[in-house]
Amino acid sequence: MNDQTENYTDQSAAFQKIWLESMSKLMQTAFTFTPNSAPPELLRQMRSGILQALSESWNEFLRSPKFQEGMKQWMDSAVGFRKMSNDFMGKVRKEMQAPTRDDIDAVMLAVRHMETRVLDRLEEVEKQVNALHHLPRKTQTQKTNVSAATRTPKSPGQRGRANKKAGKL
């Protein structure tokens, strides 16, 4: 625990140093002007000086080995916490006999495969239907003539009308 405290102290000291340097550069920029310059020009110089000082100090801070090591440690601990919490929740689900994340993922994968197969089959059926719609006209006309000639009425009323049309009554 003592190493961590010293590490945090060093990091905070480095952070304070960067801010002090930034503020000192800011003050130097603010008070280095000539009496002949117009006030808007002075403000532009101050703004550019402030932005330059801040960008240099932050660039130095973000590229410092201490900051990068601190970020690496933070990311490692975040990844470790995520793994630990996933393992813990998996054990809880297993004890409660509830489905785990792996079970749900397996079901989702099976559903996706089934969906793909169904969509592929529907595309095949669509191609077959489109092929039927593009048959030559003679074939379709011959089929309708054959089916009309061989059709028999189902009800007695329809049969009587069919006979009248044929001239049988």
C-alpha cells in the first residue's frame, strides 16, 4: 500500500508541476506586450500564448512515462475487474440454474443460422416463382383452356347453368 501512496504522490506532484508551468507561461505571455499594440491584437496574442502553453504542457503530460504507466495500470485493473465480475455473475447464474451468457450466445447463434437457412430457402422459392411467371404465353393459355374444358361444376345450380350454356337444357 505504501508503494501506491508514493506512486499517487509522485503523479500528483507531476500534475501540479505541469499546471504551475502552464500558469507561469500564461502570465509571461499576458504581460509581454508593447504599448503600441492595439487591444484586440493583445487579446489575440494572449489567446494564442495561452493555447500554445496549454497544448505544450498537456502534450508533455500525456506523453510522460508516468502518465502512460498509470493509464496502463488503470486499463489492466478495469479488464481484470470485468473478467472477475463476469466470472462471478456466471457462478451466480449457475447456482440459480439460470441460463448463462454462454447459453444465451449459443441460442442466439443457432437462431442466426436458422434465420440464414430460412432466408436462403425463401430466395430459392422466390426464384422458382419468378421462373413460373416468365413461362411463354402459349403454355399459360393452353393450360387455362385445358383446365376450363375439364372443369366440372360442383353444385347442382352450377351444373344447370353449365348445361344451359352448352345447350343441353
